[in-house]
Amino acid sequence: MSDSCELPAAAAAPAAAPAQGEACELPGAAPAGRTWEGPSAAERLAILRRTKTIAIVGASDNPARASYFVGTYLTSSSPYEVYFVNPRAETILGRPAYPSLADLPVVPDLVDVFRAEKDLPGVAREAVAVGAKTLWLQLGSWNEEAARIAEGGGLTVVMDRCVKIEHARFHGGLHLAGFDTGVISSRRQVISR
């Protein structure tokens, strides 16, 4: 078995090595103390490739919040149509904010959630009700009840991952997005001439 993490050849795309502090994944392995098993790197790449619209639930207009940072990245550096869901905001990043997923003008492919753990099952129910395809819980968010609800409604679930980091990772942009890729290489850097 190799010491490095690699995507299967079928998922070949610009992909960086795991970010610093990110462990290699073994297919089918769940982190210690967790019973739910998330999608592999290749499956997450496939999710991001088929996604066209993303709704950020719990989006904030506060630049110090992670959801604001992710929203900024997704609206400026990704191909996705991004919608913000926050009942207490009128606009975020110059775009309208909607009170709920049901109020969006489209059915989002991916629901990216920045909410407290107690709210996650309710968000999962709302994502199922509107017909979303993927429920994505951000870094630090892990709720197996929400995962069961979403999967029971036919959604794919990703937990404890950041859409921004994953998108940048798979598209060779971690260094551009302000993250140390953790890659040490003896290869010369390719510089365009």
C-alpha cells in the first residue's frame, strides 16, 4: 500500500496532496468514534463537478465569519451560482439573502451548511423538502442524525469538509486560496515563459 493519497485514474484532474494536517483516507474508513462513512475524495470531486448551484445556509455578512470567506471564494473563484440563506440579512456580498431554502428562486444542487449542531437535522429536512441533491456540512460539523435524514431523502452527504478547500484542492488552487498545500517536492516549479 502506498504512503500517499491518490485519486483513482477515472477522477484524474489537477489535485493536490492532502492539506497539511489532513490524513490520507482509506476507502470505507470512518474517523474514530464515528459510524457514518463519508464520500471518498473521488466521490467529492464528482459531487463538485456535477454541482451547478450552491445555497449557503447560515451565510453571514460579517467578514470575520467562515461563511463569508467561503461565499467570497465561491462567488469569485468558482463556476457555481451561489445563493445565501439567512433570515436576518437582506444582502450578503451584494446579493440578496433569502430567509429559507424554500424561498430560493432555484432548487440548489448543494446545500452548504454553517449552522449550530442542534439545527442540522432541521436543515437536512429542509434540504430534502426542496429537492436538493447534496447536504454538505462544513469543517467541524458532524451530525449523524442529519446525515440519516438527508440520505433517507435521497441526498448525498458530506460532513466535516469545506467546499472552498475541496474545490481549491481539486482544481490546483489551494496556494492561491491562502492555504499551505503541505506539498514538499524536489521538482522545479514550472514557470510560464
